[in-house]
Amino acid sequence: MFLGIDIGTSGIKATIIDERGNMCARVYRPLRTYGLEERKRELSPVQVKEETLRAVAEVLHTSPAEKIRLITVASLGEAVVPVGADGCALMNSIIGSDSRGSEELKEVACRLGEEKLTEITGLNLSYIYSLNKMLYIRAHYPEIHRRVWKYMCFTDYIGFVLTGEAVIDYSMASRTMAFDIRKKQWSDEILNAVQISKDLLSHPVPGGTVAGSVRKEIKEELGIFYDIPVLVGSHDHIFNAIGAGAVKPGICSNTVGTTEGITTVLGSRIDSKSIRENLISCEPFVRPHLYNTVAWHNAAGAGVNWFLDNFFGGSEEPKDQILAGLNGQQGQHPSNLLVVPHFAGATAGHMDEKAKAAVIGITMATGREEIYKAILEGTAFECRVILDSIRHAGIPVNKVVVSGGGSKSSLWMQIRSSILGRELYCSACADTGALGGAVLGAVVLGLYRSLKDAAGQMVRPGTVVEPEAEAVRIYEERYELYRQMYGRLRDINERLS
């Protein structure tokens, strides 16, 4: 049995998976995002810690009696957790989609140059990365910065809570913009330029490394009385890709959750020129000598939640029932609206924290059902922008496997298939992050020789969605309009900031 912890923007999942890839038990604990009214996006590390331990205790209580062989941790990238010498978080975590750090990015780029930064880190320059948030904290919360023992991401923070070891895997370290993906170590050149000591960061290790065993006091709190090793946590996009079966080049993992991520495994690094031109990034994979792309946008499920909160905020009906009703009212024809889903800025394709969402085409006849459908369409258009960028970088995309909560919506997947103009393979497993951790764990424990072998046995195919010919034709025309909208709105959004 494997226990997978998956920390996302909106909640924590604790899932038990057996050696055959079957889900045996699952617990979900929601998280609150703080600061939205001030255009901030924060998570509480205290809440993340407490809800993680509650979820683990609950899922262990409801699971079969068989022992857990390994715990895996995956989380959102970039979010910074300042931790004091007592091991406690010093403030809320500023997550990647929070635009704070954009001015600090300019300072880093000025000191080192965009080309050098990309060559060292494998990243397209963006405000989202952890280093920018650290520099923001130092500039605006100097009393907090003086007390920092370690700046962590959520994978190494929860790993530290469980084991007492401050270690971070190469994939998550690369999301900080302070890691040299060529040398697989913290970059002295970058850290010296911004005067951040690498002693303030967790020790980087390869993916698949065991951090240690669950501490005695945590075992007592969880009610377990045997040793459980904990794998060093990884970027959630990677575990989702593994859990979707995207373990070799050409297969693209598309995870549709609160945010949307697109990941594909690479046999070698992407060159810096392609990274900068296409605004995608490259990070070390969890197996030696492999890499993966990371591209995303910030508001897939988040856009749907915005719609529900603002159009159904006073309803006592559960959200699942509201969504089922909305889905049932949709016809086959595309909407007459165009939604640009930049509810939390624009990422891959533009990297503009000042970009804002827009709904184009509203008339007196427009109802909320049509706006809902157009939001689903807008997120799919944004996904196509990202896939176009990946292909333009010379990365093959032969098959797209969709996972995450959004993949369970047949309407959304049908829209997405028609907008992308290709078949979509929807994952059979609801928790690809936990399943991906179990697949990696099975390889680490020697149950399988490779990720490909393990995934072949543990990952099961789901449904296949075919594009609809007439919708493809209409969406192809709309996509050309969609590609124009960012440029037309950019100056207006700048003035509205």
C-alpha cells in the first residue's frame, strides 16, 4: 500500500493506492485562499499542516489493515513557506499566482540577464517563482526575513513536518528560479547576485530519494506504530503526469484542476532559445537524465468557481448539483461568447500578471448558462495556446491524457476535444497525483524495473472523447479571434491596474 499526499491550491487529498494501482481509500480536506480581496493569493501553512495530518489520520483509519509501505508527497510549485528555527511557519505562504515579486524579478533579470537566467534554471522568466517571493519578503517584511531558518516549498515543508529532514527534490527546487538544472545544485551565481544564502534553502536531492521515516511524535498523533518511509516530495505536475501514464516522450499530461497544467517527459533539456520564445519551462524529471516541460494557466477550475460564487452564491444547492444542472442545459452548438480566462493574470503564452479576464459578446439575450459554457470554452482555448507553444518548441504531442476534477465533466471534455481538434484520453483514476506517487514508489521499492513497466501495470485507460466535426469548424474560426484578444485588451488592462 502507498499513501499519497497531494497539496493543491484549493485542497489536500490523502489517498491510499495498492500495488496494482487500485484506489483503496481517499480523504479530501478543503483549503482557504487568503487575501483575494486585496489581490493577493496566500495559503496558511498552519492550515496546510493541520489538514494534511487530519487527512492522513482519517484515510489510515478508513483504509484496509495492510501496512503502508511508503508515503509520497506532491504539491503546487513555487509557493514559499518561511520557516523559523523552531520549525514553525512565520507567515502565510505567498503562492505562485500572487503577483507580488514582479518588481523583484526585474531586479534579478537586470543583475544576471534573461538569457543567463534561463540557461541556468530552465525557466522562462516570470514573477511566479519562489526566489521573487523571498526577495519580496526580505524587502517588505524584513523582521520576518531575519527570523527565517529555511525558505521552503510545500513539498519540503510537509516532508519536514513528517520526518524532520529539510530536503527538496530537483523538480521542486527548479521552481524556485535559484536552482541550476545543469549541475543539479543551488546556483551560487544567482544566489550570490541577490544575496540569499543557500543555507536558507532545503538540501536538494534526486527525485525518488527517501527523506526518512515518519517521526515518533507524528506516528503517535496519527495512531500508527510501525515505521513508514517518506519519499521526498515532487512537483504535482510530475506525479499527475506519471499517474496519467505520460512516462515517455510524445504523451502529454493535461491536468485540469483549480489551475491547469500541461506536462510531457523529455529525453533532454529544452534549449534556452525555445524556452524564451515559447514561454514554457523545463525541469528535472524524477528519474535520472530525464526532464519535463511545465506549462500552465491559473484559472481553469478557478474560473468555474468564480462563476458559481458570483451567479449562485446565495444558493443552498450543492455545487455538484448546480454544475449538473448547467451541463444538462447545454446544447451541441458553441456559445456566442468569447471568454478570455485571465482571472489571475496570463501565464504561458504571455506571462503578464496585469492581464484580466474578459467576456465578449454579451447581449440582453445572454443568460448565465451561456456564460458558463463560454468559460469552459475559454479555458480550452487557453490550453490550445499552450499546446501550440509546446509544438512550436519542437516537442512532439502525439497523445493528450486529461486528468483532474475537470476531466470528470463530459461537457467540458467534449468542448475541449473539439477546440483542440483531437482525441482526448481521460484518466480512469480520480487522483493521478497519488497514483503517480505510487507508481514511482513501486519503482523505488524494486517492485518494477522502470516507470514504464510500473505505469503499464498500475495505470488503467479511461474514456476517449472524439471531436465533433461541426464544432471543430466553428471553434477553429473562434480560435483565431481568441488569439487576437490578449493584444487588443493589453493596453486597457494596463490602465485598469
